[in-house]
Amino acid sequence: MTLRLGWTVPTTLTPTGLREFAVTAESLGYDHLSVPEHLVSSAPAYESLTLVAFLAAVTTRIELATAMTILPHRPVVLAAKQAAQLAHLSGDRLRLGIAIGSDPAESAALGVAPGARTALFEEQIHALRLLWTRPAADFAGEHIAFSGVTLTPRPRPIPLWLGGGTLRTGGRPRSLHRIATLADGFTMSGLLANRVNRGGALIADLRTAVTEAGRDWTTFGIEARLHPTPGQPATWRTLAHAWHAAGATHLTVTTDDIALLAPVRAAVRG
């Protein structure tokens, strides 16, 4: 399988700059754009699904992946409807990456109790699957309950990826079991960018967890990170090959230096 190559969307660009960036990345042959999110931030930041809608309107082919949409910050029926609509309007180009969130202050500002986030998050994942596939979905959990909810248009299967990893955990997610049993793929923390040995060990552990969960590892996606040092194309190429050998299916470039768009594409795919 060819390693799919993407780029994290810089959050400092103007609307015109965002459009030019997305169109250029698509024309160069990048496979996906990765959309970050913060809802409460003193630094420039976007809400991920709004930005996906904007990018979908200015591109035609490239996959649009959120990395990550913080799911507990949204009512799940609203999140399911937004994702279904984005998938429909973009021509099924949405890959929905979701996470619990690592900023207690942000969660508190949005009315989510820190102690409830994990249980809420797992219920939301199950609820999303039901809302996308059932004509009249019912769910009764500790944190979520609805009955007879219908979303139209119902989407084709939306890839649902999980992320995780903080400074405290060294970039490693706290629950491999959750990822292995509930997700279609895993997006690695930017803290593991270029750290192939550490990331490769995580991929090996995920492979074991997915297999033990009775799932097909060959259909499970793994997104690694590349942080390119300017002027070192041989290093970029070496890192890309190393990530691919370690089991990554996707590689996402994490830098705001968009002058490297063409050089990185040429080095990695050349």
C-alpha cells in the first residue's frame, strides 16, 4: 500500500490564504488535509467542521480529515448531522477524527465536567454509528438518550478515527483498547512527529490490540507525523520510508512553512 501524504492546515492563514493553500496542496497531489481544532484559545484556532466545509467548497478531490474534533464538546446528534452533511456535500471526502480533549479549562467553558468526558465520549461513538446507519435510531445511556431520531441524508460509512496522546503520556494514548475496538484508524499525536522508534512501538502495540479485538488489522489506518526541517529532503524521504515500514498508512506534515509544500511532496514521492 502506498503511504498517503497529507498536510496539517495552518491556522494562521487568512481566508484567501487558506483557499490558496488548499488548492495548491490538491494540485500538487497531496492525498489529504488535516484540520486541527480548538474552540477556546488565545492563539489563532478554527472550529474543525466549519473549516472542513470551507475547504470542501474550494477543492474537488482531496480528503478532508479532522485531527481532532473534540466530540464531548458537542451534542452527539448535532455532531452526527454535521458530519453526515459534510460527507454528503463534499462527495464523501470527510474522515472524522475525534478525541476526548486534553484541556480541562476548555471543557469547563463548554459545560463538560472533566470527570464525565471519557464515559460520555465512548457513548457518543456508539451513538454516532447508530445515527449514521439506522432510519430511526434509539440510544439509552448514562449520558446520552434519544429515541426515533432520523438523519437525512444518511451518509455512506464515514471513516471514524481516534486520536490521543499528551505531554504527560509522552504522546501515547491512554486507552489502546478503546481505539482498537471502536475506531477505523488512529491519528498519532504531533508529539511523536519524526519519532519513528517510539511511534513504531505504539503501532506494534495497536496491531496486537486490534487483532485481539477480532478485527482485521489490514483495514485499520495509522496516521504518523512528519515535521520537516527546511533544506533536508533526504531526511524527509528517509523518515517517510521509515514510517511506512513501521506500519503507517498515512503521513501528515506538521509545519506552518507552506513554502515546503512542493519540496516535501517531491522528496517523499520522488
